[in-house]
Amino acid sequence: MKWLYAHLYGDKTIWALVILLACFSIMPVYSASTNLVYTVGTGEKTIYYLIKHFVHISVGLIFMWLVHRVDYRYFKLVGFVGIPVVVLLLIYTLTKGTMIGGANASRWVSVLGVQFQPSSIAAIVLTVYVAQYLVKIKDKTVDFVSSLWELWLPVGLIVLLILPANFSTAAIISLVVFTVALIGKYPLKYLAIICSAAVLFIGIFMITAKAFPGLFPNRVDTWISRIDRFANSDDSTKDLYQVQNAKIAIASGGLFGLGPGKSVQKNFLPQSSSDFIYAIIVEEYGVVFGVFLLFVYMSLFFRFLIAIHRAPTVFGQLLVVGLGFFLIYQTLINIGVAVSFLPTTGQPLPLISSGGTSIWMTCVALGIILSVTKSEREIQEREMEKSDAEKREEEELNRIQLEKEQILEQELKEN
């Protein structure tokens, strides 16, 4: 244990909170997987999903450990090389999305039998790219036309490629980019223009999609209908099956829950081990634990804020802002959906929901954040070592001066 602690660099509190969430996730995911076994009928046993989730978590923590050992400044290369690679991956995914359960789940792509979501990778790559650009223009007069080509064209292209298949992820990425741009001191008047244009485009896009159903490919009609159902929740003709079962799960849990593994709604609630895992957690462990879980995520957010304040460079600060806020936005949206505060989105609960790509990319993002906190601590240690060396040098000079004075005094006495 001492060896492990000694080789976990960076903010130890972030490490502790991440490991706490990862370990806790095993029980609710294992419990909720009975829905896939007995209701959906996947042909697998519950132990299969337990082992699968355990492997995903273990691999994710290994990724996190490996990434956090890399100096975060090297991740600038991701911005240069990653954007064109991500664009090509998203185009391929949009046109050749993997079929899951007979539906065109064009958020996924399969490589060598491994399915993953390029949008999760795009979020990290784009955050690094935006942070890198903002550092480059720091203390310079920003030309709006130039920034349109260098900053907003890559951002807009990636968001547009994600939008048809995954509106919620596109929205979170956009929100993160605007947050980073705001913290990175991109001119507010230009940011207001971009925000207005984005809102106008989304409005026109949604009106067109509703006016001409089936005009756009993939999942556009799906997320449009979800927003419509949420806006018209009093309309009994709307399909509110998921929302209703999530409400039942939370209401059934009460203050202290039914007990681990005793959820009833997991047998009726679709995506009970991923999108609606928070509702199952509250049903089994109670509202008190649900609030505590939210407190753990907010504690993680607080450590991100500390890391932002202490980051040794502007690039490090913006990395923590982008990656940290992305995880917190995901958390709040997932919980907001579970408690019927937001429309159904499909966003996972970081480090708890089942799924390989989401867990791995979350761990990679956390690894980068820890790399920033590691560098900050290394600088502090170097400064302390420098201060100690100067102190020792000063003490040595004082000692030599004292010896000279003693010798001089002795010589005077002898004379």
C-alpha cells in the first residue's frame, strides 16, 4: 500500500475520490445488470456483466495512472494531430454507425471488434486544442476573422458531426468550449456573436427537423421527440415510460433505500445500469446516499477548482477547466435526467455507469488533470528544495564568518 501511495502523483484527494466512486460502482452496476439478463434476455449471466464492468474500471484506472505520469505539456501534440483524426472518425461513424439492437446507433464505431464512441475522444482532443489556441493568443489582439478559421471552424465542424447522433454530447462539448473560452479571456463581444449564432442555428435546425420528420438521418428525430416529450410532460399521449419508472424508483427508495440489490424498477427501467443508474442507486441506497454521492462529485469539482488556481501555466489551467467541467456537466445532466429535471439524454454518470468508452475517456481526462496537479506539486517541491539549499548555504556562510571572527579574536588575544 505504501508503494502504491508513493507512486500516485498529483492531488491525492482526487485519487481518493476517483477510487471511491470506481469501487462503489461495482455494486449498483451488478445489481442493475439483472435487467439485461432476465428482462432483455441477452443470453449472458449477471456475473458476466460484473466481470465486464470490473475490467472496464481496472483498465480505466491503468489508463489514468499511465496518463498522469506524462508531463501535461506534451499533450499539446494532441491538438495538432488529433483534430483531423477525430474529424475522420466522426465522419466514418456518422455514415457507418454500428447497428445495436437493430437500430442505427451511429454514435458507435467498431475497430477490431471493440466498440467505442469517437465523440468521447473528440471531447478531450477539442479541449486540448482550444486550450492551446487560447494560450497562443494570450496577450495579443484577437482578430475575429482569423479566430473563426483557427478556433471556431474546428469546433463547429466537430460539434456538427456529433449533433445528429448525439445532441447531448454536442451540447456539453459546446458548453465546455464556451467555458474554456470565457476563462481563457477570449473577447466577450466575439464570444457573444458565436453564442448567438449557435443558438440561432440550433433553433432553425430543430424547427426544420420537426417540420420535416425523417429529413435528417440517424437519431435526430429521437432527440427531438425527447425534448418535445419533456416540454409536454402533461400530455398523457406522450411516451414517458423511462421518466415515470425513474420517478417510481426514486420514490420507492425513500430516505434510506430498499437495500443493495433489492431494486424493483431495474427490471422495468431501460438502461438501468447506465443512463438511469442514479435512479437505481437512490432506490437501493436511499435519498440520503444519493445526496452524499452528489456531495462526492462536488468535492471532486472543488479539487478541480483548487487545481485550476494552483496550475503552473495558463495551458494547465485551461486543461483542468475544460476536462473538469466536462465531467461535472455530465454528472449534473445524468442526475438531472434521473430526477426528471432534464429531458432524457443518454449521458453516463462518470465512473459509475457501465460502459467501456465513457469510463476509459473519463479516466484519461482525470489522468491529464492529475498530470497538471503533479507538475504544480513538483514546482512546489523544487521551490522548497531551492529554499532549503539557500538556507543551508546561508547557514554555511554564517558558520564560516563566525569561524573567521573567532580566529581573528584569538589572534588579537595572543598579540
